[in-house]
Amino acid sequence: MAKKLEGSQTVLAVFAAGEDRALLDNVFGGSDWKLRYTRTLAETQAALHRSPVEAVLSEGHLCDGYSWRDVLHELQNTPNPPPLIVVDRLADERLWAEVLNLGGYDVLMKPFDARELFRAVSMACRFCENQRERTSASSKPLKPAEQSRTETIAHAASGG
């Protein structure tokens, strides 16, 4: 089932121990991907500060009383936030619209469909890679020729 993506991907899965974790291990076990697990919002916050991840999978309701909204809020307060995929037994159009409107990436229904899960996480990881490439490209200093061209355009635009 597992396919290889370029490089090693790290996915943070916010799930209580049990059946869902076993399925995730099964789906991603043969890949180069690294799955890291947390159960609570505090564990998730700590994991996000330890090292970057390419995607986050989160249950709709965490075992400590928090929800995917709290996870999303935490992600949005990090540089280059990874995409959030919300997983819930009650995934419907309303939840999907809410997740997307608040800045989440996707919604999946439990029980998991292994192919859909793999596809959604693959796309989220690619999205994250593209975002990071754009961010690093835009933060690189301009080469002298590019800087001169940019200054010329800015000078012309200002009426000079």
C-alpha cells in the first residue's frame, strides 16, 4: 500500500491509543514516512516545537477535551504551518466547510479508507513542501542582476 515520496516525511497524528493508531501504522508502515503520535493538545504543542512536520492528522475531539480547532490554532501560530487533516466519525459537509473556512486542509471520515487516507496525507505533504519551497525562494537575497532590475522597476513605478 505504501508508496515512496521524495525524502522522508514526518506526519504528526493526534490520536488516542488504539485501533486508529494501528491502522495508521499499517498504512504508512512500509513507507519512508515517520509517524509521530500525540494524544493531547499539550503533547501536540511540545511535538510541534521539537521538530517540523509535513502534515498533521487530528481527531475531531481530543481525549483532553480540546478539539481540532485548538490544534489548528496552535498550527497557525507556528512558522510555515503544516496542513491539518481532521478525522471524525461524523464528517459531513458542514464539518468539511468549517475546517476549510478556518484554514484546515481536509476532512476524512472514520473508519479510514486506507487509499483515501494515503492520498490525502500525500497531497498535504506535497502542499507543505511547495509552501516551504516558495517561502525559502522568496527569502533568498536577490542576485545583483535581479536586484538592479527590481530597483529599475520600482524607480520607474514611482515616477522617477
